[in-house]
Amino acid sequence: MSIAEKSVLPTKLLIVNADDFGYSSAVNTAISRAHTQGILTSASLMVAEAGWQEAVEIARRTPTLGIGLHAVVTYDRALLPHAAIPHLVDATGKFSADPLRVGLKYAFSKTARVELKHELTAQFARFAETGLSWSHVDGHQHFHMHPAVWDILLDLCDEYGVHRLRVPHEELRIHLRQGGDGFNTNTAATLALRVMRRRNLRVLRDRETLGGRIPFVCERVYGQLQTGNMNEAHTLDLLNRITGCTNEIYFHPGAPHARSLPQPDQRDGVADVELKALLAKAVRERLTEHSIRTGTYAEIEAASKLDEK
């Protein structure tokens, strides 16, 4: 199942992913702990940040952790130098932090799109050079969903043989009714992603019509509406109400923008609310209570195909 809007699978399947693997040693440590001691099943690697090599070493020592590419085309650091992509990054090699400005540039500047292809090609190549198995591809701040980025991304996925993609999709009305974070910039981003989701799924259907391989996409992907504050209470609520049979919930353990408790818990020294949720006994018990099966992208794709039979 890849683009099904509705499924008949008897079991709920769940990928628990951490974004920004490789951003820093602190992020890497949190992700490693969330996997070895908690419920985390996969992580998305940033290949141009300071901790990327350490992250690769952790991944090599931890074959049970699925590793995908976290494509970066906004806000943080590019892999290519400024001289190679001057229309995309500043003199320090960083993309603009203004999503509207970046989005408009990719939409209307042919020169920017040419440089964008060079940068994405370099990121795919670096991931391939690590020798890690491709789990999936997604994007920093979901900018892989931008039509100009998406179309380049699909071609590179075909070239490198990776056919699992994140397509964000969560229920705004239920989120607000259940006491999630209120209207904010994440809400606006979610509404924009809905429009891009419809367009991008249509592109995938067209590829299938033309005989191309269609990527595996989860029915529901949760995390945008509460990004940076995926705390234990919210995670427990999500596990009560996830509506897809194939689902992903993503977190940012150890990330600078993740919220912290006023004081670390004396039992485990954890103040990061997202890491704490991933380690929580109550969260693990809730998975068992609802018979939710967790795994990597590859494992969940395989399980969904088995359950369809």
C-alpha cells in the first residue's frame, strides 16, 4: 500500500522517527538513547551538519535503527559551498530561515532550481557513500513537499533505489479539540502542506500510470502540529486516536527547538520533553494496549503488504 486514503488492514502499524540526526552530538546521543531504551525505530540523517559523521558511526553500530535522508533545502546548512550555489545560501553556507522567501525562490527562479538540483544530488550522494541502507527520504521543515523540490527528489529516489517517502498528514480539528497546541505557525504550515500533499500524491499516481515504481507512503504522519512539544501526554493521546493503518509519528529529541521541563526528572536526568516521551513506560504500555506494531519504514511497508494478503 502506498497512497491509499483508506485501508482495510486489521493491525495499526507505526514508524517512530527522529528528525535531525547528525545535527549535533546532543541530538545524536538523544536519538541513540531513544532507540536503545525507548520506542524509537528510525531516524532521518542531516548530512551537512556538525554531527553527521558521529551519527553515521552510531548508525553502523545500531543496525536495528532505520536511517533515512533528511534532505535540507531551507534554514540550516547546505552541503555545497556558497560559490557552487550562490542563489541558495549565504556566505556561511546556510539557507534562508524565511520559508516564504525560500518557497517563492524555488517556484519562480530557474537558476535557483538548477542549484537546488546540484545540492540535493550532493546530499543523496553523501548518504550513499556512507554505505548505510536507505530506509526512507524526508525533508527538513518538510520542504521536500515543495513542488520544485519534490520533482527533483523523486528522480533522485529512483536513481538511488529508495522508494519510501514521508508525506505529512494529520487531523487539525481533532488535534485542537483534544487540547493540542493552538493556532500558530505550525498550523499555517500544516494547511500549506495539505495543498502540497494533494498535488504530490497526484504526481505519484501519474508515475504509476506511466509504469514507474510508486513509493510507499504512510496514511498518516503526525508531528507537525506539535513540533518541538511532542510531550508524553500528547503522545499518549495520539496513540489513542491514530486513524491510519500505516502511520508515522516523528520527534526531535535533543534538538535546540524542543521544549524542556523546568527541571530534569531526578530518576533519569531528562528535561527534554520529546526524549522523555520516547522513553516513557506509559507510552510503551499504550502501544501494547492498542496492539500497535512498531518498526522501521522497511518493516512497516513489509508488514502492510503481508496484512493486505
